[in-house]
Amino acid sequence: MLPNKLDFSRRAQLTERMDEPCSREELRACLRDIAKTNRWLMAYRPTLHWLDCLELESLACPLRILDVGCGYGDGLRRIEQWAKARGVAVELTGLDHNADATAIAAEASAAGSEIQWVTADVFAYTPQKPVHLVVSSLFTHHLAEADVIRFLRWMERHSELGWFINDLSRAAIPYYAFRVLSKLAGLHPFVQYDGPVSIARSFVEEDWRRMCAAAGLDDGEVVIKGMKPARLCVGRRKPR
């Protein structure tokens, strides 16, 4: 059952249905509705805004971006559109531990897309080429806190220019609002259940400061910023 209150002490006990075994057809329907929700809630905006702030047009070589926990791939396809609109040469890779997810992402991509889809556990993955930027969306709340710290260290080690986490903020209003809106919109049952659970499993600014410090990052090295609706993002821009 969904928790009636946002009790962070219960975080480890909460699980999402899309993380459990299911058929590829079931997962595809779920991921499509998550992508639909992302469009409705302008979920790509924080990542694209961060990319704009990096002033990447001056780079001479193709910009290599790795999307960890890519799921349906809609976020990376949106980055592909962003790059084409700005004339930025890119090499994009979507990484997910679920082989069905990467297959679905490939199927959903246009014939002319050059995104590479890779199935692997991020902690066992070594990029074939140096990665300039690592991004993720709606990924970190799936992890235990120790693995979030591990992921922060992994990104710090593998990204040359920086990294960006686009995730949810644990807050009461979006928690209860999504329970109502997802039902009214007739979204997939997994999404109706998992959406509020995702918010309950997400972090607040204090959590991120604690985890960044545990990963060896100083306050001045990361930017933690909330963006409406219901997003809390963590970014790191490395000196060139």
C-alpha cells in the first residue's frame, strides 16, 4: 500500500513496481506513460537549462554525454534535439541495467537517431571513450543512500566536464497531487502507484548535502537547486 504520510524512516521499505520483474509489454506501457508525464511536467527543462549554462558550443570535439538509468530514452532524445538546434556535435549513450528498457528505448527512437543504447550496471561499466558529461533523471531515488554516494563518486571519476542529477523532491503537495492526477489521467497502474512512492523515496536538500560530503565533495563544488514542479537537482561543473 502507498504510505499515507511522507515518512522518510520508511524509505528502505518502499519498492516500486517497475523495479520488479514484468513483461516487456508491461514495461513499455509503463515507460510510455512516464514519458508522457515528463512532457506534461516539463521534466527535461532542468537538464537542458544546465546544459545551456555550460556554454558547450565552443568545444572542438563531439560532446560525449552518458545518461545513466535512461529508461525509455525520452530524456536523451530530448538532449539530441537540443544539440541539433544549437549545432553542438554530440555522441550520446543511454545506459540502463534492464535489457528490456534499452531495447524499448531503441525501438522508440527515430531511424536517424545516433544514440547508442547500452545494457549494464553502472558500477560495473567503464566507458569506451572518456565521457564529458554524465546525466541522470529519476534514477537516484531508486538507490540506497550508500549507492547514491557511490554513484556520486563514480560520476566524479568518469566525467571530464561535470554531471547533473535531475530527480524529485520529497514534499507533501506533489505526493498527494500526483496520487489524484495520475488516477484522473488514467495512467498505467504502475505509474499511479510508483509516482507517489518515487516522491516518498526521494531526497531533500539536507540529504544531498550529507551525501555529497560523504562522497568527498565540498559545498562549493556542487549546486543543489529546486525547480518546479517537484524537482530537486544536483549539478557539478568542473573547471575546464
